[in-house]
Amino acid sequence: MIILLNGPLGIGKSTLAEALTESIDGCVMLDGDYLVAVNPPPPDEVDYLHAIVALLIGHHRGLGYRHFVVNHLWRTPSELADLRRRLLGVDSEADIRCFLLVLPLDENLRRIARRQESRAIDEQEFEQRAVLEERQALFGSENESLGTRFDVSRAPDELVLALLSELRIPGVSLTR
């Protein structure tokens, strides 16, 4: 299974991806932000990310890993469709599930403020502007093509259990 966690900045994609990965045997976490953090930046960041994700999933499958959690911000249905096409090129029978993480705006902004407390560079103003733009792009319509909406207002352990229950991955226990 390949699980895609989509959502705006500061919503908890990385936290949930890490907790979910730790709960599934034979699972690899691929953080989209880290995968595209190259200098100089690629001319087409999305194309670069999708190529790297497909390459890494193919590599890890060859080593016996069966499940993957990929977190990133995909703004359009066409971006997700391109990633799906590439992943199916690596494994034509892959079960690809995408979740659009949702949270009330005030809580999203609170999480951004909290994470700024541990950073050396103050980017809070930039991140607040970015999250408003990202949320408009993601939540501006009821279109499910950006992922099945999944409320992340609970604690990570509870979210993992809820996701595992929904995913029904064979051989994965619903206890942590």
C-alpha cells in the first residue's frame, strides 16, 4: 500500500507520517519536502519529486519493503494523477490511498506558531501567509480528487488507529 498524506503547511503531515510508518511493519516514510530540498532547485519541483518518489519506491520494494507513506502538498488533481501514474508504472497493482488532512484554521495557525518556538529563524509571518494560500487551493472546493478528507485534530496515536482502521492493511494490528 502507498499512503499519500496531502495538506497545507503545519497541519501535521510529517508527524502523522512518522507515527503511521512506525506502526506498519515493512514501511518506508518519504517526506516530500526533504526529497525536493536540493540546491539549486529543480526547474519543475513536482516532476522532480514524482520521479524521485517512484525511484525510491521501486528501490525499497526490491529490498522487501511493502508499504509507503509519502507526505507533501499536492495542489491540483493533475499533480496527484501524475504521481499515481508514475507509481503504477513501478507497481501496476499498488493500492494507492490519498488523504487530505483537514483542521480548523485557528488550530492550523496555532500549530505553526508552536513549531516556530523551536526554530532559529523566525518564519512565522511567511508561514501564516503560505498556509492561507495553500488552504484556499486545497479546501476551496469539495472536490475529493485531492484526497479523502481526514480530520487531524486528535493526538497522533489516535489518528494512526483511525487511519489503520480505515486502511485495513492485511497483517497490521490496530493496537500500538
